[in-house]
Amino acid sequence: MIINQLSEFLINLKYEDIPTEAIEKAKFCFMDYLAVYLRGLESENAKIAIKTIYELYGNDFNSLNKGFINGIASHSLDLDDGHRFAQLHPGSVVFSTILAMVADANLDLDITTEEFFESVVAGYETAIALGMLVNPNHRNQGFHSTGTVGSIASAAVASKLLKLSQEKTEHCLGLAATQSSGLLEADHAGTMGKSLHVGDAVYNGILSAFLAKNGFTGGESLIDGKEGFIKAMACDLYEKHRDDAELSQFIDINLNRFNISNVYLKKYPFCRHIHSAIDSTLHLKEEIADLDLNLDDIVSMDIETYNVASEHDNYNPKNLQDLKQSLPYAVAIAFLCDDLSLDTIDELIDKGLFEEDSKDEEILRIKSFANKIKISCNDELDKLTPEKRPSKVMIKFNDGSSKEDTTFYPLGEAENPLMEEDILEKFSLLNPKFNMNKLQIIKHMEDYSISEIFEELGL
């Protein structure tokens, strides 16, 4: 049973067995998480969630409520890390769980820095191995993996922090599996449900760990049993492999690979499937910068990409959630504006980006250019996924000439990584009032206790 495999891995994972590369990437991911989480606390999603918790619980921000808020805040900006093969965002779940539990004085966990890294890697490995196993079938069946698989990953983190026995860890993972939820329709229908999935995942993971700690049973068959997670939420995969050991073999092969090293980091606050088109657009923008062109000189922009990306073809976004899933608008803003920062997007919204009768000149230019963008699925590019996430962008001009650019690995992937200075710039842009010198402690975490690190960072 897969839960047995996961539990055994979690129990046996020790700091000294984690490669240096994975530890350094964990630090990088932690810094990136904090950048997004701290700014995410200011998002409308997080403010509504915080108000709701106050209405229901008053000032009782225990680890469950903190985890719920952390998850929503860290996923609300569409800037959190991800893994292209697992098709989910592990950092928003993993670090939200750790911050909620370690910062809860009532729990008095008092973990070491080494145990911190063990918990981080445990969560990433669980999320990525399971995500790789069930996708793309799970996604194609309509589930948002960050919410579903994320519940189990959060439980893995929480069980590690609580130092549960293997038996209780198995119950913990089973309880999380039966609570897992998250529908992709919430992502693509322009709702805040996408970030709610992460808040729920963290809440469910922490709750499962404490229930198991106190004797509540979950069961070892909840993931790959005949009526378990895979049968219910990746049914084609289950039907194909119900009678063989291939599912367990896949976990054996992929669980202890320290896949955190392959996690991507994001620069643009849009759905990841849009990023390769943005990258190619920015390359072309730079290439034609010295030409004396205006928008009337451009006949069209053709974007050929893989199938999932081509489905992000919303030409009439009604709100911020819609905008983050809109390939034509993301590309239009990238081409016409100075940057793709949250501040720029906020300014465009204030100018009437979602208003049909806006008279603002910049908004009119963006809408006009978005309508020149033609999106199609290229079968050859689609065959390259998930190994790559390619997009080809071609700009056609009035004189019959054209320019094109193809991106195979979006900026931030392991094959096309963001550097430390990029993450520091991202942090500063998102949190201009934060004392950036405080981030130095993350680079040297091994030299400090977790309480010292959290105090320095204001967590």
C-alpha cells in the first residue's frame, strides 16, 4: 500500500541523508515562499479569510486557523513555486503548515533546524511523488492537485513535526486523503476557490496529524485501495493498474529522489501555463524595441502552444482571478507595459481594466492588442509536454514581415533558473518595507535555532 511506503519514508528521513543541493534549494524555496506569503497577507482573499476567522473564532488563531490563513495568503498571488511533472504548488502547502505549527506557542514544538529541513523535504517529496503518480489523469478528471495531493503533503509535514510513530503516520495520511478536495473549475471560473484549496489542504493536514496522534484511525488503503483516492480521483489510472504493482513501484522509484531540486520559481503573477508565452513575448519585445513601430503596424500575434495552455483563452476577464488565467491579457500587458508586477496590475485595474466602457487610453490599447492575439494548440508542441512547456509566439507586421520566438522551458524552471538576485528582487518588489538584511539568516540557517530564525524574520 502506498500509505505504508510514504510512512516508512517519512519515519526514516534524516537530515544527514538529504543532499546539500536539496538543502540549498529548500532555503531558496523558503525565501521565495516568504516573499509571496507576506505580500499575500494583503490580498483580498487573505483579508476576507482573516475576517471570517475572527467572526468565527475571535482571537483564537491556533495552528489550524493560522495554517488556513497561511495557505490562502501564499497561493492568492499566483507567484508560489511549483513542479511541472507533479502539476502542483508544494511550497504553499509545506511552508504554510510548518509556519502555523512552529509559530503556535501552545504546541511548544521546539524543533531543531535539522528537523525543519526534514519536514520541508518530507512535504515536497510526498507532494511531488504523488502528483507525478496521479497526473495528468487526476487533473484531467477536474481536480486541483495543490488542494487534493496538498492535503496529504501537509499531513506528511505535520506528522513529521509531531514525530508520530509509523502506525500513527499511516492513520494521519489516510485521514488527509479522505479529506482531500479541490476542483479545477474554481480555478478557471474566476473565483477565489483556488486559494481556498490550499488553506483547506493545510487545515486538513494539521487536523489529520493531531487526530492520529490522539488515536483517531485513518487506514492504510485510503490512497490506492479499491475505493480510495486513486480510484475516485484518477479513475483511469486505477483501472489500468488495479491488478499490478506498478503504482507502488512508481512511488518506490520517485519518492526518495529529492525532487525539490527540480521545483520551479515564478516571476510573473499568472498561471504557470501562460509563462512560456510571456517569456517569448518579452524576448520579441526586446528584439523590436529599436524599431519605429506602433500598434497599427502589427497585424496579429499568433501563439502556438500545448493544449492545456491554449485553453487559457479568456478574452474578457471580469476580475483578478480571471486575469491570472488569461493568456491573451497576460501577453498584452507584457508587451505594452513596463513590467508585469502586482503594482502594475493593480494600477491597470484601478484604471478600469475590467470595465467594458473604460475610456482610459492605456486600457484601450491593452484590450485592442489582446484582440489581435490568436491562440492555438500546436500538436507537435503538445507532444513535448510535460517534459517541456513550450510556446511559439509570432508577430506579423503590415509589410508582410514577421518575427517569432519559441520558449521551451519558462523562466524559473531548473533548466532555466532564477538566480538568488532574482528572488531577492522579487522579495523587495513584493515587500518594499521589509528589511532585506534580515534574509541573510536564511542563507546560514544551520548556524541558528528555529526560534532565532523566526524571530529575526518576524514570523
